[in-house]
Amino acid sequence: MRAMRAETFSGYEGLKLIELPKPAVTKGKVMVRITAAGVTPLDYTILSGKFHGSKAPLVLGNEGAGVVEEGGGTDFPVGSRVMFFGTYGAFEDGTDSEWVAVRKEDLCLIPDNVDDVSAAGIPVAYLTAQVALTLAGFQTGKTVLAPAIGGSIGNAVTQLARGLGAKHAMSSTTNHAKAEQAKALGFNEVVDTSLEKLGDGVRRITSGYGADIVVDGIGGEVLSEGLGVLALGGSLTTLGYSASRKTTIDVTNLIVPQASIRGLNMFAQPQAAITDAWNVIVSLLKSGAIKPIVAKTFLLAEAADALRYLIEGRPFGRVVLTI
Ligand SMILES: NC(=O)c1ccc[n+]([C@@H]2O[C@H](COP(=O)([O-])OP(=O)(O)OC[C@H]3O[C@@H](n4cnc5c(N)ncnc54)[C@H](OP(=O)(O)O)[C@@H]3O)[C@@H](O)[C@H]2O)c1
């Protein structure tokens, strides 16, 4: 089978299109013919040699969509369309390939109203977003901020929070054109940080209240500004570092509102948390309350271009490989 493998973790040129044997279906695994694979910043972190625990050579691709060929039993009959996330593309070969033997518990049936390309970009962003909201104690009426409306996490948290009845589901962008695009897509609580500081925008939108929950995948200055808008008893979840792994915080932003900060690692979630998150996500997908956004698709052989487009082009929506 064809697969896009990182032969070395030395940047984009480490990616090579190669032939590998089709994986074997062992007990508890389901053979999935991959139709589309989501491109994520994790691919870039691994390819740059900055991810703990990944070993080259490694087929990248942490999430994907496809069709069940064998081993799914009555839950996932042959021919059913599935999407999944797991340790694929991080600690074992991933979805940038024609077949993956997927652990059954990682699979989720794709709702009929979602196509494979959109589905391939759902698992990482939406599972992470939903788990983050749950751990932060999200309830209807809460005020939520997730920076980077065009990014996968920012967009998924914003859509989920809105779909689940947040009082405010706020986001941001550093790019004026993306702020306009967000408005056109119906995201009306996006702070354009080319015009206004993140904190000022959040206080304007919430009439001074701030955010009960901040979910931050950006790090750097965005994280420290996010801490500055926490409401009384609020929390910030840090889960990514698109801008920077380092930041400086003003501790009074935690002390005065008795707020908290926590980390989130999706590779360390109990199965029950993932199952609960899938239930919420699938129900909102079926009702149309959340709508995954795909910016651009690339062919498997173009995986390096696809990743460069995600990291350097900073598109609005997901980048997906069609297999
Ligand atoms: N902990 C976990 O388990 C977990 C799970 C999923 C993802 N993550 C991590 O979360 C992070 C975000 O992932 P993602 O998929 O949302 O990324 P993404 O789709 O690539 O979006 C990142 C966004 O961040 C903004 N950005 C990039 N550089 C910036 C900078 N220097 N300053 C300010 N904003 C900047 C850009 O938005 P604008 O251009 O609009 O400003 C960009 O679109 C990544 O580090 C990813 O690895 C972690």
C-alpha cells in the first residue's frame, strides 16, 4: 500500500511516499480503508523532532476517515463509514496511508450528513474541544473563549460552546481578512486582534464580565492575555503552542479571580471521556448545530505541501489529504 512516511524527523523533506505491506487485522482491530486523513500541527511537531515519544520512521496522520473492510462485527459492519483518532501517527503508523488496522474502541460511525473529507478533520479537534469543555465544567450559560477562530481547536470549541448553549462563544484572529471571513460564516463574537487587544475585545463583548472558560491552543502572549480575562472562579486550559511553548504570566490574573490553569493531553484520556465526547459531537453533527469547515484538500503525495499550507498559510478551516 502507499503511505507517506517520515523517514527522519528533519522537517518537510523527511516525508517520503513509499510502499508498505498492508497491515494485518489482529484481535480487537478493524481494517479500515482510508479515504481521507486530517493534517494537524502534531504532524509538524513530530516532523520537527519536537514531540516526546515518537520514533522515525513513522507514517504520520493522527486522524482519519474511511470504510470498514473487516473485523468491525455488528457495531461497524463491512462498508460502514468511520472516523477515528488515537495514537496513530504519533506512537504507531498513522492515517497518511491506504489502510490502517484501527482499535475498535477508537472508531465512530460518520453521520450520513457528513462527507468523508469533513469527517477526517473532526476527531482531533472536536474530541479535544469537547473533552476540554467538559473538564472545565462547561454548562449552558457559561462564557467561553477559544482563540484562533480559523484554527481547528479555536473553531471546534467555539462551535461546540455555541451549540451547547454558551452565553458567549468567543474567539479571535490576528488576521483582519480572517475576521471578515468569520463574520461571513456567522461567527459574531470574534476579536480581531489586528484592531483591538484580545482582553479589550472580550470585555467589550461580555460587558466587562470576562470568560468562565478559556481553551488555549496558541500559547505565548495569547495564553497570558487569556488569563487576563478570566472571570471569578474561571479556568484556562492550555493544550497547544501554535505561537510559543513559553509565556510570562501575571500571577494576579489567577489570584484575584481565584482562577485556575490546567493542561490537557488527549493521549492521556480515559476511554469513557472519549466515548462521552463522541456522543455529544455526533448528536450536534446530526442536528447540524456544528459544521466542520474544510479549507483545502491535497493528495497523499502532496502531504508536505499540505502541512506547509497549514503551518505557514494559517488557513481558515481544516487541511485534509484525500487518499
Ligand atoms: N494537547 C492535546 O492533546 C492537543 C490536541 C489537539 C491539538 N493540540 C495542539 O493545539 C495547538 C492548536 O492546534 P490547531 O489544530 O487548532 O492549530 P491550527 O489549526 O494550525 O490553528 C492555529 C492557529 O493559531 C494561530 N496562530 C498561529 N501562530 C500564531 C502566533 N504566532 N500568534 C498568534 N496566533 C497564532 C493562527 O490563527 P490566526 O492566523 O487566525 O491568528 C492559526 O490558524 C497545536 O499546538 C496542536 O498541536 C494539542
